[in-house]
Amino acid sequence: MKKLILPLILTVSLSAVAQEKEASDPFNLQEWSSKVNELGVITKSDVDQLEDEVKELFSAGKCDEAAPKLEEFARKANWLANIIASTLDPYYGASYDDRKEYPYSKLQPLIPLESLANDYKKKRNIAIAMRGECLLKQGDLETAVPVLMKALDLIELDNEAWWKRTRENLLKAIQVDASKLDS
């Protein structure tokens, strides 16, 4: 039995080391290059302009036009958030001790960048919820249900308005009347 387990452990260990070396390859730009190929080199103003456009379409009830634009906006807002967050990677990639010793005076100017990245993630979450609502209005339940579920997975606890709205949309899609449930 030991003869079988030892080679298995060795194989798994070597595989893990090989994967770690692949992940830390400083010349592997594939993940980011594919995102640039998919979404382009985006700017904050590009994403803000797209946000204005989708809000206008959604508010006007033009779900046929809004739904695909909301998906585009959500993806681009997420990409922008990730790009902004990457500017903080040296700090977050450092050891606990190094982060603890890093002067607050140098960290303080970086806080607005983290806030900005988080703001775009929140916008992404709302866009996903809006898209789910549009898909529900269009009668596309097979697409709406997973989109609404993902939105509920992403929406933060303090965003009670969109949490309630998305929850009600999902319950409507599955024909559950929460007001008639026993407490």
C-alpha cells in the first residue's frame, strides 16, 4: 500500500510545483491579453459613457436594446475594476509582515483607487440585476433566472433596494409569492 501512495504523493507534489511555476511565469500575459482582445483597452470615460447609455435605455423600458448593452457594461465595468485593482497588487501581494510595516502615509493615497475599483464592481452588480430584470420582462426565463441568481450572489448586503428588487424579480420568475408564505 505504501508503495502505491508514495508515487501518488510525489506525482501530485510535482504537478503542484509545475502549476505554481506556470502561474508565476512573468512572461505569461495570456489572461490579460485575452481580456484586451475581448473587451479592448477601456478607459474610465468609456465605461462611464456606456453607463449613462444603459441607464437611459433601462429607464425608458427599452429592454430589447438595454439587455445586451447591460451585459457589455457589466463586463467592461468589471474589467475596469480589475485593471484599477491591479495597481494595488504589489501591496496585496506582499507578505502580512511587509504590509503591516508599510507606512500608512504611502498607503493612504492608494485608498481612493481601491474605492474606485469597488465602485465599479458595485455598478457591475447592479447592471447584472438590471439585465436580469430586462430578460424577465422579455419573457426569457431560462436566461433571466441564472442572471438574477448571479446578481443576488454579487449584490452587497447594504444595497437593500437592488437586493429587494432582484429578489422580487427572481421570485416572480419562479412564481413564488413571498407575501403568502407562512412565517
